Amino acid sequence: MKIVKMFFVSVCLVFVSYTAFAANYCLNCFDLIDESEKYCVVCKAKLSVDELKTKEEQLIHAVTVSRKNYRETLDELRQYYQETGNQLRLQKTRRELDALDKVPQPLYTDEGLGNVRTGVILRDIEDANTLFNDAMMYKKSFSKENRVTAIKRLEKLMATYPDSDKVGDAAFEIAEIYAGSYFHDYESAAKYYIKSYQLNPYIKQPALLSAAETYDKMLADHERAKAIYQQAALYSPDAKSRKKAQARLSVLEQGTAGKK
């Protein structure tokens, strides 16, 4: 009987937690709102029903939040076992965190990319540089598992040192790995190319051009490619990328997408 009661209480807690999450976040912009509302005041005024976030986008956001909460909670548990001296359970949490670091977490939409950062002073941070160099060693390996480790190192760099001058490079290298022969994940690659530019608009690598070419040549999404080629033609730091983007954009606008 005691076990049944405990199970009932657990189910109730899970149900309450889920409903609180669903009720406390705007379904369009995901800002915190009152429990009785579905959308914030701003989204109610701006958006029609057709413009509201789709079910897919809501689920993707839930996955993003869950990933973050899972890691943070697991790390808190690790710290607890470390402080209380429970070595057996401490090793279990460490193994689980290590396993989590080996699993890539791709971007399913543009959510999380954010706007282009301006006014942020990027710094030379030694620990970030060490992480980056370590990741590059794993990237050079011919093992897919090591490529995954490289991705996790680079993701850790971006999360831990957001003001490092390596954040844009880290996102670009993740894109290169996803676009490579081990993954062929061109959608994730394109989004990380964009992210690299948004994290550092002065990045030396052709981030926007690479994103546009991925949508254009690998995903055959020519409308999306045109939009990014336009940005690349205007905002790429180097003249060569701007010229190449403009040339390809002209071809696409003339309706000859398949000829080059």
C-alpha cells in the first residue's frame, strides 16, 4: 500500500511539473507568463493564430530546456555526492555526465541562434584556448567517436566562455564536423555556420557564405540560400566572400539555380 501511495504522489508531481511548464511559458516567444495564459501580452497583440508557434517548435523548445535542466540537475547531484563523500554514487554521476558529453545535441531549428552580437568585447581566454586546441586534436582523428568528443568540447567552450574570442571559431568548427563525411548533417552544419557569424560578426572564416552554400548546394533550399547570400553579400568581413555571394545570388534570382 505504501508503494502504491508513493507511486501516486510521483505521478502527481510529474503532472504538476509538466502543466506548470506549459502554463508558465508563452507558446510563441517562451517568455515567462501567468499560469492562466498561453501567450504573453506582446505576442497576443502582434500575432495572428496562423503566425503562432507550431507544435514542432514548442516541442523543440521543450527539448532544449530539458537538455539544460537535465545537465544542471545531474551536475548538482554530482556535487552533492562529492560533498557528502558518497564515492560509489559520485562515480555513477560522473559516468553519466561523461556519457552525456559524448552525445551530440543538434539544433533542430534556428531557435537558440539568437541575434548578431554587437558591443561585446571578446577576450583571449587561456582555458577557452585549451579547450579549442583539445577539440581540434579530436577533430583531426579518423574516429567518429572522437569527432563527437570534439563537438562536445566546442559546445562546452561556447557555453562556459561566451566572451572568448574563440566562440565563433568553435561554432564554425562544429559546422565543419557536421558537414563532413562522418555525419552528412547539412541542416545542423548550416545552422552552426550562421551561429558562428552571430557569435562573432568579425570571424575570419566565410561563415555566412558557407551557410548559404550549404542550403543551396546540399539542401536545395534555394529560397533560404538566397536570403543568406544577401546577408553574406552585405555583411561578410572579407571582400572575396561578398563578391562570391553576390555572384551566386544573381544566378539564383535569374532562376538558374541548378546550373552552377
